Amino acid sequence: MTPSNVLEATNRDAERPLAWCVMTKVYRVTVRGRFASLTESQRSWLKTHQAEHDLFLSNFTEEGSLTYEPALAFFSFRREVRFETGGDEAEALLASTRSAEDFLKVLRIAHTPLRAAVMDMTAMAQRHRSE
């Protein structure tokens, strides 16, 4: 599309945003914590399912993925958050931390306070393209 075509499309469709102009913001959030007061039943379940939660097999997903090592001391919860409009790092951190808490609550697993770190994948891709 040439600059003049963009201008024409913008003028013609001034009432609605152009679909190709919408930028999706992508954040990858890692929430970390430590298991607390695990019962023997919980330990057994976690050890039985540990292969499914191996760090090297996990991905950043929309629903989040729990990873932990066989020693059952620490865990991480990896989540990818996408915003079509608005949304920032703080919202991605909050949403991911809540998601991790909900996930652990469903499993009835106690934990220490959670810490989270976010990576702005959109900004990283833009920096890479400009180099």
C-alpha cells in the first residue's frame, strides 16, 4: 500500500479504525513463588505430574502454565497476555498474578507471596526490527 493509498483509506474510513492499524500488545509474565505446607497427598500428586510441568516443556500460554522442579520447593507460572487496545505492563502483571493464585487455589496448594516479572514482547520486536 502506497502512502497515497493509506491517506485515501484513512479519509474514506475516518469513522472506523483500519483493521491493519490495530497493534496487539503482547506481554510475557513469569510469576514465581515457593510451595508452602504441602501435604503428603499434594506432594504425591505433584511428583506424579511433574513431567507435565517441566520447565523445558512449558510455554507461555494464554491460560498459563505451571512449572516446578522435582524437589517441590519453588514454582513458576508462565502466562502470555495480549491486549488489542489499551493494556499495559501493570495490568498484565496483575492479571497474571491473579491467574496464578486462582490456579493454585484450584489445586489447593498453599504458597509464599508471589513475585512477578513482565517482558514486553511487542517493544522487543519493534527494537529488533529497527536494528
